[in-house]
Amino acid sequence: METLCDVERWAGWFEDFFGTLGGLFGRKDLRGNARAYLKALLGPVERKNSWQIAVHAGHVRPDRVKNLLRRTVWSWSGLRDGVRAFVVEHLGDPGAVLVLDETAFLKKGTKSAGVARQYAGITGQVENCQVAVFLAYVTPAGRALIDFALYLGKGWVGDAERCREAGVPADRAKAVVTKAELGRRLVERTRRAGVPFAWVAADSLYGQDRGLRSALERRGKGYVMAVPCDETVITAGTGPVRVDALARTVPLVFERRSCGAGSKGERYYDWALAEVAWPSDAGPARRGWQHLLLVRRSVTDPTDLAFFAVHARESTALPTIVSVAGMRWGVEDCFETAKSDCGLDQYEVRHWEPWHRHIALSLAAFAFLTVTVTRTTRLQQADHPAATEVSDQPAIAWPPLTLPALSRT
């Protein structure tokens, strides 16, 4: 149960946090509106739309909230960069994993930037929705969303009038940029910003992008990314062979390990590694590095296999690779919490710029939330040190992301 001291500490942390970002908003009144918006995203607001955020902030009308997103002058990309720096300051880890994934925002109508009939992972069906690619920063201490990009499909690109009405920048309206390419750009932007990380994890949409894999190999970064069963590899003495065919012909030695804790406990699978050569524009694995195929087998159904492309240092052991593979699920937790607690999907804007502003503010709220939980956990552990049981399982236990609502003052 939180104490008054806890609430005061968290409120002080929030003021320090906003103090690092406040300069992005220029005028005093604009800073006040941004501060109130962030507090509402973190507060007990049932539906974090313009009206309810305005009520939480003590406004009679939602005009100031709407103007913050639509008419005032400030840089959402600058806010994104500030959030990334904040996350690195408190969670930065040279062994961190960058996780690529996309999420959908279900919508009605046809006017919202990027909206189309397309696959929505949250329902597993084709829906009328917007889809955005996100990059999560995942460490054992915590995780946060640090970058994002809105996907524009064929129904938008090439339709100049539709893009103009939605405020889509001219450079994005010229050609379709695939989700995999958007993911590649997010990773490269993060790398150029000097963010410490060692690995990239992703599902097969990104894992089959040989351009992304090649770029990571050139930069000396590891990856554990899912690939489809028809992806091809090369083994000693063979030409290209499908990974599912390889798994049937090569003797694999499986080990049962957990790849992290899930909602129903530890996620146990049987895992095996095989030495392979992944086709890559970067050429063969460089000295001190290796290409591997990671095979995951269901404990209850031995025919249920999943495959992962791996680029790792030669000394990397199976438990580490399995742990990285498991960290991919961290981004799902990010989406769930950012939507339920920080209003990620509760916006009422259609145009490009307001959408990006709301998402950046929501990422800021989520970053503060997760860092606050991490800092609080560390203080509690310092006050009540306890022996921890050493295990050879790479389990990853995430603390619950909860804290009392900040007051609106």
C-alpha cells in the first residue's frame, strides 16, 4: 500500500521528468497544457479523450486540449527524442534488446491518416484500422516504447488529395514504405542516437527482411528474429534449404528452457541450435560472430515448430539466445499497458500531426510510469534486501506497472 511519502516522491519525480521536456513547448501556457495532458494520461480518467482530459485538468471546455494537438507549435519528434533519452538515463543497458512490432488502432470512417481495411493483430482479423510500427527498449529492469511510425498502405500513397486532407507529409505520400522498412528506420535512428543495445528481436514480418538483418550484421549487433518456415538457409555442403526441411533432416539436440514469465507462468519450450549461413548482403558472418538457426518446439505438440534467425557472438550460449527470444513478448506488455493506462489508443484526432503528437505524449506518460515503477522497486529492495535464488533459467519477471494517480495541481 502506497504511503503519503510515496505519493510525494512520485509527484516530485514527475516534476523533474516534465522539467526535462518542458522547454519543447515554448510558451508558459503551452507548457501548462502539456503538463496537464500528461497528468491526465497518468490519472484516473476513464476515457482519455479531449473532453475527459479537459475535465481532469479543470477546464470548462476542451479547447486547450485540442489546440495542444492541432494548432500550437511544438515538435513531437523532439518529444520522442526526449523520452528516449529519459528511458536510456534510467534503464540504459549495453545488453538491452530492441523489439520491433506493430499494433492496430481500430477506427470508424475513412478520414484518419493511414486508416484502411488491413490486418489487425489485436483481433487477428482484417479490420478498419490504423497500423503503426513501434520500437520497444527492453531490459530486465524495465521496458518502454521509444519510437514509432505510422504505416501508409496503397490506399493512401498516390492519392495526393486524400493525403493532403489528412496532413500527410509529401515525402511519405510518394511511395509505400513497408512495415519492415519502417522498422529498419526505427532501429537505425535509435542506433545513431547512441542508445546502448546488443540485440534486436522481432516476429517474422521483420525477421524475413534480409536488409534489416544485413544492416545489423554490419553494425556488429546481434539479433534473434522469427522467420517463416519457408525461409532458406545454407549449411555446410548444401545450397539453399528451407528451415523446416532442415529441421527434419539435421539431428537437433533440444533443451527444455523457459523464455520468460507469461500471464500463466513460465513459458517453457524445447529449444535447439544449428549452425547455418543466413543469406545476407553483409556476406558471411564476420570473425568472432556466427549465424545460427534457433528451433523452438512445443512441449505438448512436437510437430509444432517455430524458427528464428540468429546472429550472435561465438561465445553466446543457448540460455542467452532463448532469453532474447523471450524478450520479444515485452512489447506486447508495453502495448497493453500503454493503451489501458496511458491512453495510447484513446485519441480523437484524424490528421497526421495531431496523431503523432498524441502518440508521443502517450509514450512519454508510459516511460514515466515504467521508470517510476523501476525506481520504486529499487528503493524497496534497498530498504529490504533479500537473498535471491540463483537459477539457470533465463526467466524475466516484469514488475506490475501501477502507481497512484497524480493530482491535477
